Amino acid sequence: MSDHYWESTRPGAGRREPRADSLSDARVISLNGTWRFRLSPTASGTGCDFLSDDFDDSAWDPMPVPSHWVLEEFTPLAGGARRRMLGTAEGPLYTNTAYPIPLDPPRITEANPTGDYRLVFHVPEDFGRAVLRFQGVDSCAKVWLNGEELGWSTGSRLPFEFDAPVRHGRNVLTVRVHRWSAGTYLEDQDMWWLPGIFRDVELIERPAGAIDDHFVHADFDHETGLGTLRVDASMDASVEIPELGIWMRTGETAEVPVEPWSAESPKLYRGSLRSEGEVVDLAIGFRRVEIIDGTFTVNGRAVTFRGVNRHEHDPLRGRALDVETMRRDIVLMKRANIDAVRTSHYPPHPEFLRLCDELGLWVVLENDLETHGFIYDGWEHNPPASPEWREALLDRLRRTVERDKNRPSIVIWSLANESMTGDAFGEMRRWLDEFDPSRPVLYERDPTYQDSDFYSVMYPSLEMLEMIGRREEPASGRIGMHGMMFDDAGDDGVEPDPVDARRRGLPFLLVEYAHAMGNGPGSLSDYWRVMREYDRICGGFVWEWIDHGFAAETPDGTPYVMHGQDVDYEPNGGRYSLHGLVFSDRTPTPGLAELAKAYAPLRIEVGEDAVVIRNDRHTASTADLRFTWTCDDGSDEPASGELDVPAIAAGESATIGLDTRAGLVTVSAALAADAAWAPAGHVLAWGQRAPRHPPVAPLPTPIGGVLVAASEVRLGDAVFDGRSGRLRMLGDVALDGPWLDLHRAPTENDRGQGDSNNIAKVWQQTGLDRMEHRTDAVRTGEGWFEATGRTAPSAHPHGVTWTMLWQQQGEGLELTVTADFVGPWANTPYMHRDIWVPRLGLLLGLPGEYSQVEWVGRGPGESYADSFEASPLGRYRSAIDDLQVPYPVPQENGNHVDTRMLRLSGDRMPVLQVEGRDVFDFTARRWTSKDLQAASRPHELVDSGRVWLNVDHRQLGLGSASVGPATPERYRIPREKTVWRVRISLEE
Ligand code: GAL
């Protein structure tokens, strides 16, 4: 046992009771700003001198509050010049599951970087009784005011308050913050460890008769349309909601017709709670959250969350976000059709929730609790199962719920993330049942789900999700982490039947799915098709919203995005901190565009003579939307017009006549007027119908011909190498290739989550990234030229035999490729695995003067076999350089599936045109896939002097195997004899 407060399982001392976060007319002095700071190597800090009134802190570092000291400039522990610690073991550390301290709860190592903070502030003469509030300090703080100890607290993402006996005039506030504490054991979320006073510090006046706490109970009965309101408060006060004509006392109940609150229509009734001493703002949303017959409902209607998991992150400021950034997150989410947020894995800054109320997002509010690292002790001593931690765990839950209880956007409380099981969950649950029966409770990790109102797993496969939807999944406890079945999966049940029967009756909430690490995830629309189908599934939350990377610079000033691997430190979570739908600087990724399409709240199916529009919204009709059509018939000016659609009620559909036979028809639904989160014209949903392309007739197989003996062969405009069979010139354009290409620069998802699903490693072990090419025979005849050969890795017996047949057709060449997989590609003596082929295509080197592309196919962004639904068919143009997506870790990107025609152009270059027979995938970049694979930062990719064009039959889908199931078979490349054809020509 230790008698150090920072090693105590108690959550704190001296603090006030937790209470609701609220805005009022009470005066607030913000203590944010520049404080004085000194870092020490151990929990003793700088000693006690800094507490004294006249301590000279002028030699200490200035430190912004709020901030994380590890992201700021300060004097290092060892002394010397002030600098930033980014990239060093003194700086931000990233671990996924492991604790960065020895697993010896509740003790901490002696090395415990400790920041002493000091602030001198002034309080006006007329300032009354005061409370000092810290909105978030990571991980443990002890606080003194004018040398007097007020108390201490843990619980990094939770507020704590002290009664603050301030003096009029000059005051000195001193805070000692420890990087590690017993609280650390409860905060093992997958994220950077970022110590410091990182949320606001405020001095709040509490005049006599101030309202310390209040609890709004605002229910809505969807059958009568009546709202019921009661406001309880820590003292008697009046409740005034002018818009509803409500003037009553606290504790009284009013029943009035209201417009309910929902994420779509976040109607808030503003008013006030008035006592003699204070007027507190009320922003009331009426809604009823209920689980009815195993279906999660709000206001009587099933809710299917179109959700994301959100951490707080900023590439410069870590979790010290400003309000503008919070608003930006919500605006970006709403524009991407996201309507729900799980605050993984802690309560966010309270302002974020106020904005969710106002702009409309369903919120699953998660407690600040994760003990994942106890897995390294086989879950022995896990705090939720250890009585000595009980008070700390309940303290966290109470502070979470008390702070945010009045937010209508919060519809579910989540007890924790990945903290296994323990009696504490039962106690937390019971406290919640008592305190707030109006919201259901979620806890994903206990296989009995006894303390959860939802059944939930992470990262199930599509098949598993379907089984869950049908309530036919195996007994719980047989589904392991990430939705994978245990080997001995069966239906015999590991827990007594009543427990399993209860679980089976619960709604299912997909707490995490679709791991958005690097390029991907795939199958977003597939998941959503399953989720829409079953009322049991109340939606899901993509992992996750934002990459957690820091803005860093190389010594020569080149900017790059720093991730875990950039810190020489163990344990290390590596690159797993980069798994967001937006990059660290909030630039949307192609994954977000794909999600927006999957989450579209309307389905628009364009048929030959009619459009069917289905409104999948929760309650809102389509009255706020404008529908338009465009028809691209190949001319320069596509026709367009408005579609007259009556208001379609939620859950209903309408069929509108429209003749779509004239061309490529797209029907879109956009906001008719400005919304708080997007301007009029913002598109929510679209559907498309492409005219059928008449299939291109096969060419006759040439007969006869002779073996080539010459060094060059001409075929129309083309010159081929007589030995390798490769194209050298087309007109005046020097070309090189094509080579059969079976490789791609691995994506993060290709690298999987460990050796068991690292297909990139299989490619490397079986040589797919270093193929050798051999030409066996070159033949030519009247109007044709043909090369046959074999492409295979050194050291291995497997390979692909190929034939490339070129036939002159008018001004162009038709290229028919036949590829066949030979030798052992699965379960070979050297590799007991199946070798999934990442690509089956052609690589061609072009002169570097080519700089522009134009194509007919899907665009404008990248698309893959399992991630293309956000990319409408159309005609697109782009600079070749802009085809690349700057993933912070270079990897395959910039592909386009379903391409019918591609034209490359450049200064003084003839246009090179590739036409699909019928379609192909293309990528074009100034470096090869090998360069892309070798680079670890985008700036390491340099122009090779050529443009490398891939014209591919197919590429493997993206999947989301970096955490999650394998890419479904339909998105893989069958290893079978494959024939495909393209036409290549030049235009001056
Ligand atoms: C989940 C976890 C998240 C994150 C994710 C993988 O198991 O809850 O915090 O670690 O896996 O990126």
C-alpha cells in the first residue's frame, strides 16, 4: 500500500458533489490563458515552495491552459533550452492496449513526470462565493488556492470542482499534475497519453440563492403528441418556457403539445430556471427513449444509428479542442449523413454535447473507463472486479451522468469500453436505473450482457451480422472479440439459458465496425444493407472519426504526420492511431464519401420510366428537400430539371414517372433551404441509371502467323520489341510495357492485425512484389502480333502464364490478354495459406509529359471493388498528380473501377486513349507501386520521370482487416484463367 494520493484507488478528495453542466447568468472568470509551469521527473514535483504567495516563478516556462504540456514548448526534465517534446519518450506516447507503466495497480513507477502549474489572477471586489471548476486534467491533479490545499482528483475527462475561498484582488492558484496515477489504470483507451490541464479552468460565482444543480425530465408521448416537463433542482425555483406558455415551479409537471426532439429535427425549447440568486438557461428537447419488443425506439419509432466513434483530436492541440473545431466535426458529420456519435471512450468537452443538442446528433455517451491492459495479466486484478476500485468506478459514472443528464441528444449511457467483467458494472447499472431510468444502458464486453440493455459486439463479418439480425447468432460467449467465432462455437451455450434468452431478446447495437485505417474500409454499403433490413439492429458506429496524428516536421522543415511508430518507446501502438474517416487535419478521406453514400437517408432507384424514392429518415418527411434530375447523353450540355416529388413521410416511398432512356440519368435530393449545418443545395442522396452499353463483339482469333526473328515488329502505328514482345512506340510516343502486374503497395488493411491475417506479408513471402517476367514466344501475322510468356516470383514454383494479342482495328490496337494461374497458389509446401492476388492487370510506362487524365467511369474520387458506391458514373477530368490520395502512410490509392474510357494528355503530347471492353480499373501516378510500398512518408515519393499507368482487369477489394473480418470472397480475384480486352489508340 502506498499513502500517496496519486497511487490511491480513491478518486479524489475535497471535491464538490458532481452536478449538471449549465449556462447561467452567474459571473464566470475564465482562468484559461498563460500559466507558469515547471516539469519535474517524479511525483514530488518542485517541492512546496511554489505554493507560497510570493514565490518567484519568472524563470518557469509559460504554459497555455488548456493544453497538454507534451505538445507545447518547455524546458526539458534534464534542463537546457526550451523545446517541444514531440517525437521523444518525454512527449506524447501512443499505446493501443498496453499500459505504459508496469502493471502493478494502483502503484506507479518512480518516474512520473509531474507538472507544477501556477497562476496569479484577480477577483473583483464585488465577487461573491466562488467555485473553482476544472473541466479536464490528465491524469491527476492536486490543487491549492493561496497556499491552502483544496483537494485532488483523478478522472481525466471529467470535471471536478472545489469551493474556492478566493480573496478579493490577487489570488494564487497552484496545481500539481501527475502524468501517471492510479487513475491511469482506468484510462487505457486506444489513444495518445497526453497529460496536462487540457480543458477549461473557471472560477464561477455562486451568489446566495444560486441553483447548484437541476435535472430536466422532458418526455414525449408520440401517440398524443404531448410533452411532459418537470424540472427538479437543488432548490425551489421557477421554470419558464415562454414558447410553451409554461410558468411553473421546480418539481411541478406540465403537459403541453410539443414538437419532439430528434437528431433530424432538433427542436429545443429555450427558457430559464430562475431563483433569487441565478438564472440558468434551459434548452429542452422532448423525446422518449424506449426499447419496445427488442427494438430500440425514440418517440415510438425505431432508430438505426448512422454512427461514428469520435475521439477528441487535433493535430496540434491533442484533446484540447476549441469550440470551432467541435462545431466543425458536427458539421462534417451531418454533411456526411452521419446522425449518431459514440463518444469513444470518454465524455467529450461539454460544449460538444451542447452542439449535438442544437445541430442534431444522437449521442451514446461513454464513461471514461477502459482497463484493456489487464489482458496482459489474464484479466487478474481487473478494477471492475476488484472491490477496492468500486468507489472510483462509481465516481466516474456519477460525474459523467450528473454533468450531462440534461442533454436531449444523449439517448444511451455506455458504462465503459473493453474492461471485461466485474461486479462494479452491476452496481453502476443499479445506480443508473435509480438515477436516470429514461435512458438505456450499454456495455459491450460482458458476454452475459446482464448489465446492458443492448447486445453488442465489435467488427462482425457480414454473415455474422445477418445472423444477429435474424436473432440466430450462436450463444453469446461463443462470439469472440471482433465478432469472430470461437473455434468450439456451437449452440450449446456457455451461460445458463435464461441469460442467453434474455440477451437474444435485446436490440443489437454495432458499437464498432468498419475499421477506417488507411485506404478503406470496404463494404460500407454492404453493412448498411444488412442493418436496414433488421429492426433488431439499431445501427452501428464506424471506427472511427479522425486519425490521431500530430503535425510534425523533418529537420529540414518538411511537414509530415507523426504517428506512434515515430516515437522510440515500448510498448508502442504503432500506426493504429491513424484510423479515421477524416485525416488528422480533418480533411475528409474517400472513406467518408463512401460512408455518406451508405448512410444516405433516402434511397433513390432510377428505373427506365420511373424513379422510386424511399424515405429512410427517422421521422422527418422529405418536405425540406428538392429533387433534381440530370441526363447526360454524351453532348456537352447535359439536360437537367426539377423532379416534382410530394412530401414523402418517414418510412414511406413514392414512385415518380421519369423517362430515363435518353442517357445517363442521375436523380439527387438536396436541401431546399439553408440548414444550420449545410447550405441549400447540399446533396443528401442520389441514384443513377446508366444506359446499357451494347457488349463489344469478340474479335476473331487470328490463325497462322510466324515466329518473330527481327528485333522490331511494326503493327500500324505501333512498334514492338521483337524479343520481349513489349510495346516500344505508339506513333511518336515512347512507351514501355505492358507488364503483367499482380501487385499493389499494401494498404493498412492488407497488413491485417497480426500475422494471422497479414496478406501483405504473404505477398512478400511469395514474391508477388518482385515478379520476374519471361517472354516465351513472339508471333505475328496479318494485322496482329502476339507475345506469350510467364510472370513469376524468384524462388517459387507458382506463376501466371499469359498471352498478349494485339490486333489492328482501324486506327487503334485491340489488346486481348489471357492470363492463367499455374503452379501451387494455395497451401503450398512453403506457404500454408491461400495467396490472395492483389491485382490482375497491366502496367505501362509513359512519358512524364503526360499530365492530365479524362475518363468515363466512376469518379471523381478513388474507387475499389468494395468501395465505389459514392462514385457516380460520369465524365471526369483530373491532373495526374491530383489522382493520388495523400494517406499519411503511403499505400495503394487512386484506383478507379468501372472505367469505360480513359484519355491521357499533356503538353505537346498526342492523346493516348484506352477504351474498355467493357470496363477496366485504372491508376496513374509518377512512381511505381514498389516506390509506393517502400515509402514511409508521402514526401519520400518523388517523380520517377515517367507516368506509370495501370490498366487492370481487377483489383482486390479494400476490406477492413486491420481490425475486422477478411474481405468477402466476392471482392477477391478468382485465380482462374482470365481473358480481358482493351483498345489503345492515339489521337493527335
Ligand atoms: C477496438 C477499441 C478501439 C480501437 C479499435 C481498433 O477494440 O475499442 O478503441 O482500439 O478496436 O482500432
